[in-house]
Amino acid sequence: MHPVLFEISGLTVYSYGVCTLLSYLAFGGLLLFTAKRLEVTKDAAVLIAVGLVLGSLVGGRLGFVFFNFREPYALRALFATSGAFFSFTAVIGGVLGPMLVAWSTKRPVGTALDLITPPMLGAWAVGNLGCFLAGCCWGPLTDVPWAVRFFADVLPPEVRGLPVHPTQLYSLASDVLVLALVLALPRGAPGTMFLRGVLGLVSIKLVLIALGVDQGGLKLIVFPVLAAVCTALLIALRDRAPQPS
């Protein structure tokens, strides 16, 4: 749609880069807001957020290597400075990271996952706006009145310029809706906010796929498995954090 926001004095400002910066700000603001709501100290919140970031980076990189292990570049990708990233395993790593931080610092695992849920939903919402403006992550071809046409270089020739579903906006709306529900409903037991977020997003995504407005394929397997793994991990660990001595 608008991959370039503006140019000034020879400097090109890209919409995706701006939205990426805004997603970081959204994450930080919601992290502090949620930490106050859950009575988690700022130092603890930052430590858990660091666990999320490191877990996501490691998970995304290891996932890329795992799914491309037959390729000669797979092992070299471990030390790449850009690219070589698999988003689904990054999400799993982003869940395991805060869990490990909570476990090692004798904090409730469920509370750590509750803490990162609103910030991640907010960051994803802004990130999806960036995808829409940049013209990436497009949806299936369609003739609905709200179809959009993308002309970004990342699109294959058979899709570029043709009407497609604005899947990025559907995902943005899903993120905002689940975020509103997570914040509006009572907190419940530790881990409840996290489970509501995961199950809410996965449910909406599967409905969008069933309606034919989002790409299916591997997602039909990955999303249910991701929801099941996150639920099982939380149920197994949220009440078993080591007690302070």
C-alpha cells in the first residue's frame, strides 16, 4: 500500500520500519502497564522481557536450521546476522524464555506468562499494520468489495496488483480484540491471561482459515499444536515454581 512513508533530504523512511519502532514502544508501554496491574516489579518485568526476546531469537534461528537441515547453508545460518528465521518456533522460544527466567528466579511461571501477553498482542497489532503498509503477508485472491491490491516487490508476479484479502488487517483486528478481552476480563489464576490470549488468537486464526480469508497449509497443523503445547507447559509448570528459601 504505502511501503515508503516519506523522503526527506535523501533519507527514505519506510512504513515497516516505523511500525517496527512503534511496536517496540507498544510492547514497552503495555509491559509496564501489565507489570503494575500484576504487582510485578519493573526489574522483574524487564528480566522476563529479556527472556522473551532471547527465547524468540534462539527459537526462530533453531527452527530455521531444523526445517532446513538438509540444505548446505543450514548450519551456517546459526551465525547469520540477518534472515534465517522461523516465526512459529520463535513463538515457542518466546514462551519458553520467560518460563525459564521465572523458574530460575523463583517466580510463578503463570504470572510471567501473564505479564508478556498484553505486550505481545499490542506489538503484533502494530506489526500487522506495518505488514499491510509494506504489502507483505498478503491473503488469498478475492473479489470482495474491501479487497486490496499490493504492488510490493516481495509479491510474486501472479499476485502483484491483483485483489487479495487484507489478511494483515484481519490479524490486526484479532490482536486488538483478544488484547481487549484479556485486559477486560478478571485476571483469574496465574496463567489465565496467557491461556486466554493463546486460545483466543488460535481460534480466530483457524476461523479465518476456514472462511478462506487467510492462508492455510502448515498453519492448520502448527496453530493447534502451538496452542496445545503452550497449554500443556503452563498447566505443568505454573504451580510448580521453586519456592524461595
